[in-house]
Amino acid sequence: MNRKVAQAPFAVGADGTIFVNLAHVRGDVAVVKLIREARRMDGMLFLGISVSRPEKDALFQALDNAGAEAVAKMLGLRLREQKRRGRRSSSRGSR
């Protein structure tokens, strides 16, 4: 099992949560000690592993696809609303 501890000082979660790397605070690189120390502190604990380059590429592609789908949905709703408002205002003008 790989027990290397990342040296990145922080990570940002998809929800905007910022996690600090306790290896920088404690100086310990023993994973068990870091987890024990983290459990004593306030805040959420985040455990993770790095991903391979192909996994990272697949993740970014999936995120790109999801983002494009979300934008298309939002723009579709906006255009539908504008069209609906346009019909309403044009029907008022013909009275």
C-alpha cells in the first residue's frame, strides 16, 4: 500500500470547502498519526487519493459534459421564459 502523504498545502472540494493538509501543520508523515490528530480538531475530515492521468482526463471530460448539459438546460429555460414574456407583451399591445 502506498503511504506517501501529499505535500500540497490545501485542496478545494467541489462544494467550495477548503481542506488544509495537516502534514504541513504537524510535520508527521505517518498517516495514522495524521488521522488521529485530525479527529481531535474541529471541522470535517477529508481523506482522498490522487488519480492517474487517464482517470483525471476521464473526470475532466465528465465534468465538461455535465457543465455543458447544465448550461444548455439553463439557457433553454431562459429562452422559453423570454419567449413566454414576449408573447404576453405582444398580446397586450394588440388591444
